[in-house]
Amino acid sequence: MTGRAAPALALVDVVKRYGSRAVLGGVTLRVQPGEIVALLGPNGAGKTTAVEILEGYRGADGGEVTVLGLDPRRGGPALKARVGLMLQGGGLDPRSTPADVLRLYARLHDGARDPDELLATVGLAGVARTRVRRLSGGERQRLALALALVGEPEVLLLDEPTAGMDPEARRSTRALIGELRADGRAILLTTHDLADVERLADRVAILHGGRIVEEGTPGEVAAGALPRLRFRLARALAPSELGDLSLSLAAVAATARPVAEPGDGTGSYRVDGASPGPDLVAALATWCARAGVQLVELRAAAATLEERYLELTGDRDVEAVA
Amino acid sequence: MSRPAAPLRAVAALAGHELRLTAQRGENVLVTIVIPAGILVFFATVGAVPGIAGRPVDFLVPGTLALAVIASGLVSLGIVTAFERSYGVLKRLGGAPLPGWGLVAAKVVAVLALELLQVAVLLAVAAALLEWRPAATSSILLFAAAITGGTVVFAGLGLLLAGTLRAEATLALANGLFFACLVVGGVVLPVDRLPGPVEAIARALPASALSDLFRAALGTPIDVLGPVVVLVAWGLGAAVLAVRTFRWE
């Protein structure tokens, strides 16, 4: 971190246990002013715990936590006024209205944004007096985001900010968050949506089993994955045929393993565990000729962020880029 | 960039928000205003208070004042806070620039404001419909002590339930306790008319102590030492337990 400004958010070697279970096993993560960092990981990886430690809602069992240079457990109201929070689930009373709840939070700050202007900015002016329980999931999310923004915070902690939104709301929310970065704010968001990462994040950290297993720009992380040999056959293979193909490929690359592409039963496959060298291509072609299966398509493709993420976490519930 | 609002302004904003939400909830208005006033008018009109010397209304006004305080602290505050906890509202407020005591202070201010309204409604109803007049020996000081003590006890009990139980369990238990207070709390039935062992238990409970204190404040000659000891003990117990066990989510 030499030569850079002090980070707005820092977790250094942070450990958190619930009972005997270690939820965070030495997590280090920094966010600079004007930067968006996405914390990506499967359910139960510790994303929310990491954010809650930065919020000061939970204490760490080890390591160092600073927010704007202060300990979030001891910063008090003065620090809380500088940090905007968006909790999973929103923390909204179903009987209140967007206008009421936003006006309340504005009054807890000295120097807050105008609630009416903010409601218009997040696209809720039309439902300002509708009870929260009648709002859609996406509208509630936008209200929770407005609560995070009302105090003009320098730091934003956004837990799953685009969850439950329709595609249009996701687009406008990403645009809004992108503008906040331009104002020099430091933003940490957790997500389960790879489009958030690819379209928004300056850096991504992948949290798995309580550790950061990969960190970098989205491009750097994707580049960490092996390129794959992908192919499509005229028909899907029977399990015995796939086993036979697997043996043939293993003869040239011991770890090569042909697998059906997720959600495809029509003959699309890729080879995991081996780079797509000429030997592998030759072995595949030879097997097809011997088995009498027509090879329709063959390519050696660069890996995606999604594939790198799956390699690292095995999490198949992730929302892929549409 | 912003700074925290002045603590008193923040507490006032939050208390005002609480009061507005309470006023919009039909069941809160029912349990805090309509039921105590309805019980006062019904029992005073039919004259159905056994074993008292004076007019029923003079027994019922302090009793329903106690019931009103129980409704505000235990039932309304307890249930609302329990649901706020289950919705994550309390957790979100914990991230707002409010001092640690601010949330509790706002809730207490909102409960006290609601109680002032309840007192005004009950006394106005008693005076207008039931020909009730305050006794010359009434004590404002004792009246204020009764409201303060009752609020600490029953708001403490409400927050104790809200901070430890599921919202649905708090809802059921608070309503059940409200009914128990109505029956054995000296509200419509003098405690000394209860069977012996039940009377002994009832006298150790804060509802009857609060009724007695209101009675003494409105001029009935009662020794206040016993009720004061019972209220203080329950108040300390409820407050300490609530603070120690309250979970924010």
C-alpha cells in the first residue's frame, strides 16, 4: 500500500469466530477513497460478517479494523454520520412510508441531503407516501440505498445492494453507485451477482471459507483461470461414452476431465483441468472419429470471471452475467 | 459529509416518528385509549364493582389509569419494539448517528407523551360522562411518581419481552399479561376480593401496586409504602434484566 493514501476502510488479518466456528480466518481487505470493491462469495462465506465488523455492529476476535482511520466500535455517532449503511433486508418498518423514514434519518444528521430530492434520485418519488409493505422488493432496496446516502457519507457499506431488483432497477442502481465513486467515496459492496462485479467494481475480492482466496481487478481475477477447450457434439454423450472420452483425454493430460456445460443436455462440453494444447485437441478428434460422433464446434476460449469464481468456490448459485 | 444532529434534536425526531407510527396503528389506539376508556365507562355505568365503600367511578378512574400505563409500556411498546427487532429496524437505527442511549430515550419520551394523552382522555371522559371530580386531597406529586414508576416497570417489562422473545411470542404474552393485569391488578376488582393466596400474589405484582398508587394520588387514604416498595423492586428488576438480555436482532 506504499505511495497511496490511507485506506478509507481496512480489515487487516481479521478473525471472527461464532463459538468454535471460525467465520473469518484472517481476512485482509482495503478500500481507498474513490474506489468500489466488491466482496464476492457463496452464501455463508462470511461476507455479511465482514461488513458487520466494519459497521461496528460486531467486534472482531483478532486483527485490526479501521474505518476512516477510526475503530468502528468506538467511533460513536461522529463516525456513524460519515458512514452510509445498506443492510440485507433493509431494516425497514413495513408500516412506515419512504417519505417518513427518510425524513427521520435526515433529521438524525446535521447537513443531510434533502429527502425529497433523494427520493426522486432513487426513483421513489411516485411511492413516497406508500407504505413500505406495499413496495416491491426492488423499491425497498432503493429506499434502503437512499437511507445509506442521506447523510452524505464518505464511506458506503452496501450488503447485496442489487438483490431482488429487476434488470432495469439493477442498471439504474449500478449507475447511481458508479456516480458515488466519482465523488471520491469509498464503497464496499457484497454481491452474489457477477454483473455487479464486472460493470461496477474496480477490484473484486473472492471470499471463500472465511478467507480471501483471490483479489484483483475483475480482469486480473478472470485471467487467473485456465483457458478451456470447449466443444459441441452432434448429440449428447451417454455416461459410458463420457467415461471413455475421459480415459482417452487423460492419456495425454492426466488431470483433463470432460464435463457437460451447466444446464446443457444437447452436446456442449468443456474440458476442465487442462490447458487446450494441441495434444488434447488431437486426442479429442481421434476419440470422435473412433466413436463415430460428429464434432460440430471446437474452440479454445479464454476463461471468464464466472469460471474463475467457480474454480475457487464451487458455488453454482451465483448469478451469471446475462 | 455530515455530522450527527444534536442529541436532543435526534431524540425528538425519533420520538415524533414513533408517535406518528403509533397513532397510525389501529390496534395500538384500541389497546391504549379505547379499551381503558371503555372499561371505565362500562363498569362505572353498570356500577359493578363489588365490596367498595364509595362510588364505583372513584375506584375505576385510578384503576383504568394503571391499565393505560400497562397498555402503553407493556403492550404497545413491547409489541412494536419486538416487531422492529424482527424487521431489522433496530439494527439499522444502530448504524445511525444517534448516541447509544438515544433510542431508549426516544421510546420513553414517546411512551410518556402517549400516557399524557391517555390521562387527559380518561379524566375528561370521567368528568364529562361519569360526574367524576378530583378529590381535594389529590397529590400531583404522587400522581407523577405513579406514572414515572409505572412507566419504568411496564416499559422495562415490554422491552424485556421484545429483546428476548420472537415477535409473535411477545405479541401473545404481552396481551395475555394485559388481561391478567385487568383481572388481578386492582383495576376493576378490589384485590382484597380475590381468594387468599391469589390476593397475596396479586399484592406482590406491579399492576395492583400501580393501581393503589394512583388511588392514593387521587385522594383515597391508602398507605403508599407497600406499593412503592413493590414498584421500585419490579422497576429495578425489569430495567436491569432488559438491559442485560436485550438482543438487537
